[in-house]
Amino acid sequence: MKILITGGAGFIGSHVVRRFVLNYPQYEIINLDKLTYAGNLENLQDIESKENYRFIKGDIVDREFIDGLFEREQFDCVIHLAAESHVDRSISNPLEFVYTNVVGTVNLIHAFKTHRKNPEGFFYHVSTDEVYGELSDEGKFTETTPYSPNSPYSASKASSDHFVRAYHETYGLPVKLSNCSNNYGSHHFPEKLIPLFINNIRNRKPLPVYGTGDNVRDWLFVEDHAAAIDVIFHKGGAGETYNIGGNNEWKNIDLVRLMCKLMDQKLGRPEGDSEKLITFVKDRAGHDFRYAIDSSKLMNELGWEPSLQFEEGLSKTIDWYFENEQWLEHVTSGAYLEYYKQQYEQR
Ligand code: NAD
Ligand code: TYD
């Protein structure tokens, strides 16, 4: 079976590619990635010489290129992760999100529909719980929660989800979808909360907590997300959506305090030392208050469950960043630093 994985050089994509390449030597895995600021082939150094793996650099928005690729390669299945993924960037540059997340997705699924030969093959679209909007203190998102995206990022992902479902309804194309909560783990670009704060605590830089820090996120270890994608890919029903979450809700401020505590212990700093770095800054525009996922469909029907307790996963993640300073140095040079200035210097 020949599987195209898009966005495989990114954070979650690299974990999915590694899992499929190592666990399924009988599959041919092709990783298609544009290598934006968020895509880094260093994430895949350990598997790049495997016989069942190939990398192709390319943009999913490029219609001619994508059409030619699908015609030539005749992929059996697609796992689509390529996206612009950072909410703050979507606030400053929404159009980039429309191109990659909406136009790119339609471009891909259209080429898949046009050139596919294997009737068993399907298009698996990886999405986010942010499409459901925000929750108050009560309740959780289920697969039937109405879409109500609030940020340009979540609006673009919601639109892509609708297109994927529309290809199923209109053309009978076999598709699968999953909507996952916030991920954390190794190889995470240091602009999202957890990797940014690990980097800042380490370098004694301020920890910019948006607003009051009372917003809540449901955190899932990235390898558990990759395991869920594996189980949905192999056992999920055609046309079905599955929610994936960690059942692990944290107020941002409590999470930041836990990170400070763990890192003070690991760095041999006095208790409470890193908490002094916490700085409350202007809130994010349209900041969703709370996300929480009900994953019971995935757990009951397909038997998936998260494997790690949060403190253990967070501790492993911090250790990975300590052990991979070079990785961090590479991604924090140049473009990333400029972006950092633009986001935080005026705040
Ligand atoms: P990421 O930003 O780390 O990686 C995205 C990858 O896509 C990068 O390698 C980038 O180079 C590539 N890419 C971007 N534009 C492209 C284009 N036009 N053509 C080809 N490749 C392109 O993102 P991530 O956090 O790994 O997220 C992967 C997917 O999972 C996204 O679809 C995202 O919406 C979804 N998701 C993420 C989270 C999360 O917490 N990070 C949670 C739920 C769902
Ligand atoms: P983030 O990691 O950007 O993920 P998302 O916005 O997709 O949930 O942010 C997680 C939470 O942390 C979110 O409530 C915004 C908040 N946050 C901060 O308080 N400070 C920061 O510097 C960042 C990047 C995020």
C-alpha cells in the first residue's frame, strides 16, 4: 500500500510518519511537505534512510504539481496533516491560512478523487477541536457539537473539514476525519505554549501568559495522537469523524506553574525561582475560553486510550528539549526570532 502523508516534517506529522515507517515496513510512505518555518527534516533524521520512506518537497496549494504527483504516484491513501497551525499567526496573516488549509486541502482531495485507482483507498483528514468554538465551564465537545470556529485558524480548518465531508457526500469518496485537542511532546516548534515556555524558562526569559491565564486547554501527548491516527486509519469507518482528547484539562496558569516547578527541580534552581518569570500580557484577540474533548466514541468503538499521565509526558518532553539543544538552536535562529519580536515586543 502506498500512503501519502502531508506535513510529515512538522510536529505531529513527523511522529505519524515515524510510526508508520517503523511499524508498517510493508507500506510505502511518501512524505510531502513544503518545509515552511514549521517543517524541519531534522525531525526525521533517524528514519530518512529506511527503504519504505521517501520525502518530496512541495506545496499542496500548487495545483499543477499536486495533480501531476497524484497521476504519477497513484497513492492508495492519504493522511493529510499539512497546515498552517498557529492561532497567533492566523490573527496576523489570515490569508496564508486560507491558501494552505482550505485551498490546499481541496486541491489535494480533488487530485486524490481524480486519479485514485484503489476502491478501498481513502482520504484521512487530520483536524482540530478548535472548529467547535469555545466552551464555558461546563460540557465537552462531541462529534455532533455544531461547528462554531472563532479564530482565522479554526475557521480555515472548519472549512477544510466541510470540504472533506462534502467530497464524501457529493462524490461518494471514502474519507475519515479526526478532531484532536492540544498536543505536546518532542519536536514541537517553540511558538506554541509548552515548547515556548520550556525554552524561555531555560533561558530565564519572561513567560508571556495571555490575559488572566484562566483559559483551559485539554492536553494530549503527541505520540498518543499518532497512535489514535493509526487506529482510525486501520479501523475507523468511512465517512466517520472521531474526536481525540487527553481527558486532561489545565488552566494555562496552573500548567505554567507546573512547568516552572518541574524545570526548577531539573535545573537545580530554588523552588519558586522560575515562577518569577511569569508575566501577564495583553490577551489574544478572540481567545477561546475552554476546550475539552469527549473521546468516548474513539475509546469505545476502536479501543484507543491515552497511554501517559500528564506529569510523566511533560517531564519526558522537557527532558527531550534538554537533550536536543542543537535542534532548538537551529529552529530558534533567523526567521523564528524575527517572528518572536513581531509577536511579543509590542505586547
Ligand atoms: P506544524 O505547524 O508543526 O506542521 C505543519 C507542517 O505542514 C509543516 O511541516 C509545514 O512545513 C507543512 N506545510 C505547511 N504549509 C504547507 C503547504 N502549503 N504545503 C505542504 N506542506 C505544508 O503543525 P502540527 O502541529 O504538526 O499540526 C499538524 C496537523 O494537525 C494540522 O492539520 C493541525 O491543524 C492539526 N492539529 C494540530 C494540533 C496541535 O496541537 N498542534 C491539534 C489538533 C490538530
Ligand atoms: P497555543 O499553544 O498557541 O495553542 P492554541 O491556541 O491552539 O490552544 O496556546 C495554548 C494556550 O496558551 C492558549 O490559551 C493561549 C495561551 N498562550 C499564552 O498564554 N501565551 C503564549 O505565549 C502562547 C503561545 C499561548
